[in-house]
Amino acid sequence: MSKTVQENLGHATPEFTMKVYAHANETMKKNSAARMEDTIKTLLT
């Protein structure tokens, strides 16, 4: 999949694509975990 994205974006390598966009994935994971934690806390109170 990263090869397809790399080609669509015109990046030289899939590694470059992953380096550029990997931080967004980590941020999304952290935000999602925080929202889940808030929801669980709300349900437990």
C-alpha cells in the first residue's frame, strides 16, 4: 500500500512517504486513545 501512496504522491521512495506521514498516524493514535479514555471515565462515574 505504501508503494501505491508513494507513487500517487510522486515521492521518490515509499520510505520517504512513511517518514513524512508516520507522525500523523502516531498523533491520531494518541488522540484516539485519549478520547477512549475520556469515554470510559465518563461511563464509570
